Amino acid sequence: MNLEELEKQVQLAEDIQEIEHLQRIYGYYFDNNMWAEIVDLFSEEQTESVEIADHGVFYGKKGIRRIYWDMFSGGDTPRQSPAWMQFVVMQIGGVVDVSPDGTRAEGRWQTWLCEAKPYGAYPRAEWLHGYYENKYVKENGRWFFSKLHWNNTFCSPVEDGWLNLPLMGWMPLPDADEPPSAFHTYPYHRNNVLYHYQHPITGK
Amino acid sequence: MNLEELERQVTLLEDIQEIENLQKMYGYYFDTAMYQEVIDLFSENTESVEITDHGVFRGKEGVNRMYAGMVGMKRPGWMFFEVMQSQGVIEVAPDGKTATGRWYTPSFECRPFGGTKKQTWQFGVYNNEYVKENGRWYFKKLHWNLTYWTSFERGFLKVPKLSDTPFPHADAPATAYHPYPSGYHVPFPFRHPVTG
């Protein structure tokens, strides 16, 4: 291996590390309602879309601002969630593939969530599971999100579980650009986010 | 550091990355019932695969026997396994040809019990071995130890294990099957990073 090849290998290792951190940092911000910080993790020019569960598809950086800032945060008059409301989204099992030219990447993750949020007048605690298939782009030497897609496997109250109550309720957002593209919760969840990678041995 | 030493360091980092991906991909394939893809992740020189109390399956032939019954098996939509491949510690041998890995696996499941559907929590520990052949990493040995397998409603204190699940066509019975609350400590494949 000559110096140039070696440099390329090191670059790849660094890219994967940075993308893994980006994804986990997104998770930590999300759990703490730091929506402005999340908006800044997305590419200004190259963001395709964000799609979370059945909220619908939001296109471009404009869509990012609409979902995270206007909807989740409450815009310029931020909502204060009560302290008992909680989102803990564990970002687990990342498989990140960087394109040969080193400017784009894709990543699959799974998530385990412990949540508490209001349903009507009642606080409820829930277990959730889901998969990410995300895209990333490198601009000016830094990695950003260019597409985020998270699908719910189930969202179930802790009293009942996924077998008895796979989905606690629908949550489409009224001003999405499009309805959700692949929202099928348990027991129809299989392949609701397709694999971006080829089999490492057989290449299929 | 000269170029040769640097190359060795970089190769080590790449090896760890590739092995971590291999393990996580195994998990994703397993969860989506892609068993042929799972089988293809194992070396032709596989030592064994042992999952909970199913028993020991030896060689690549054993890998086939273990998973092949499941290939193409239609799982109803409600029957599912979500096994989260977490917290891997990978140790690559100094010669760069073999490696060990330990992982935690919290899991959500749903499967049939008699005529009823049951939702369950499962937790376990992997102690796996990997081998590099022709520049690629494969599984050489897979061993998953069950910590608990409990009903969603009752929890592991009351019901540590829902039933026994030995496979009749295994080569040998399970070598280490001691679920909660045995206090069994699954041995670490790695050395203490400070004291060695």
C-alpha cells in the first residue's frame, strides 16, 4: 500500500466514524427537544426529504424547518413540554456505507424507544421500535444528513404490548408535502424500509 | 511510525469496522427471516453455531442444517424477532486472521405458544469468533447465550424462561445454557485492557 492508498483508507475510516457520530448526536438532540440544533444537521442545498413514521414526507431544507421547527418546536414561541414527557431513542446497530468517491453515504440503524406522552388527557408510557434508512452528504469536509426516513415497527403502551396494541394512534401532520411512503406497522412492518446495502459475501 | 506500521494500524481499524458490520447485518437478516443470506455469512470452515438451548451444530454443514429449515419458511406477519446487536467489543488476533466479539442483545419478540400468540422480551450475550479468508471476514463460530426469555406481561423475575427449545437434529446438546437467575457469567473473550 502506498501513501495515497493509505490516506484513502484512513479517510474512509474517519468518514464512517463521523457519520456514526452525526446519527447518534441527532438522537441525543431529539431526546432533548433541541430542534434548532437538529435543523442545522441537515444539508442546506442537498437535503432530499425527511419522513418520520406516518407524519408524511417533507421535502428540502424548507421541509426540515417545517417539521422540526414549526411543528415539533412550535416555531418562534417554543412549546414547553412537561417534564414527565419523555423521548429516549436509542440509536443502535448502524451499518454505514460510503460511496467510492467519498461524498455520499447511506446508513441503516435500528431504534429502541422508551416514551411518555399525552394521549388525549392521559399520560401514557410506550415501547417503540423502528428502523432508519438515511442518507448523508459531505460538504466542505463535513457530513450532513441529506435524507432521513424512520419507520415505526410498533408503538405500544407498556400495559398492552405490541401483540395487543401495535399502534397507539395515527399522527399524520396536516402540512406534509406528501402522505407517508411506506408506513406499515406490526404485523405488516417487514420491508417497510428496504436495505441499502448488498450482501457482503454474495453481493446480492 | 513508518508506512508499514501505519498500514497495519489502518488494517486493524478496517477489520474491526468490517466485523461490526458483519454482526449487525446478521442481525438485520435474521430479523427479516433472510436465512439464506445468514448462511452465506459463515465460512466454509465454520467451527460451530450454538443458539440458546437448541444445541451445537458443527461445520458449515451444521450451519446449513441449523438455518436451512427456516429458509423460505413463511412466517406470519405477527411472528417477529427484533434482536438489537448492541455494544460490540471486537478483538482481532495479532496476525489479523481471526477475531472474537462479544455483544449484548435486547430483543422484542412475538411467537406462537401452542395455539396462542405470545409477546416476549428476550436478552442474551453473544460470544462469537470470526475468520478472514481471501480478504473478507466471515463467522467462524457463533454462540448466543440466553439470559432470560420472558412474557411481556410478567417479566424476568417471575418467569425467567418460557420453555425449553432443544433441536432434535443438533450434533450435541447445548454446552452452556444457564438462564436467569443462575448467576452464570458468560466468559469474556477479551483480555482486560489495562491489566491484560
